[in-house]
Amino acid sequence: MPPARRPSEVSVQRRRIVFGLLVALLVLVADQATKSLVIAWAERWPAQLHPVTPFLDFVALWNYGISYGLFPQGETGRWVLVAIKVVAALLFSVWLTRARGRLEALALGMLIGGAIGNAVDRVVYGAVFDFISLHAFGYRWYVFNVADVAVVVGVGLLLYDAFFSRASKLPPSDLPMAPKPEAEREP
């Protein structure tokens, strides 16, 4: 029996790209499906806020601005924000082609899917639909959607990967500020 061949770096990279794009597609589908369901469901609510659990409410909220509803945009601003999200998704896609691991590909897929999900809302509705409202102990967090969760988790995973995953895989001599071996120290 011939020895098992290791997959080439090209095939490994292709699998990372496909994985990242599948994650992006799943995020996009989950985001748009949940928004569509809640938009349809919200038409039957007696009020804008619908309690779901003691710590979770659904709220039908259209965000015409950027994060947290800041800087409401007119028609020109709407298309500027769409362009920014599309450019971001394209740049993350280029980065995905250079992903060095599965965790990085997962994170980039989440960022791509989240950016496209909110861009679709701006194109179709003119605003982003937010509906998830968490609260506890008298405090409420801002209202968000599945695309927003994907972006936050994606950024968190990239930070984790940058600071913990990759650093643990480098040999000690490649780590920043690693002490030099005894033989390399100057007298």
C-alpha cells in the first residue's frame, strides 16, 4: 500500500475558501430568513416590543443610520453605506483567499455574510431591520440582528486567532520579543 499523500497547500487553501464562503452563505440566509420571519410576525404584534423570554424581546426597528442608529442617512447616504459594505465584503473575500487556518476562514465568512446581509436590507428596504433586544437587571443593550452578531463574533474570532491561535503555533524564536538563545547573545 502506498503511503498516504498529504494534501497540497493549494487544495487546503481551496477548502478554506469554500468553507469561508459556505459560512458567509449560511450567515446571509440565516440573517435574511430571521428578518423576514420577524417582519411578517411583527405585523400582528399589538405593540412595537414583543417579550420572548425574561431577558429577550423582539423589537421591530428600522435603522436608517449606522451603528446604534447614529447619523441617520438620506438617499445618498444609504447608497454610500451599501457601497462601504460591498467593498468590505470584497476585501474580506480577498483576505479569505489568503486565510492561514480554518478559524480565520470561519471568521472571515462571518464578516462577509454579515456585511452582505445588512447591505441587502439597505438595498431592499432603505434601512437595516434590527429586532433582537437583550436586557437584564434593568439594563438594555442596543437592538441588533443576526448579521450584527456574525460581524461581532467574526471580529472576536479574528482577534483570538491573531493573539492566541497563531502565536501558539510559532516557534519561540519567531515570537515577538522572544529571548535570544544563549549562543546568539552579545557578550
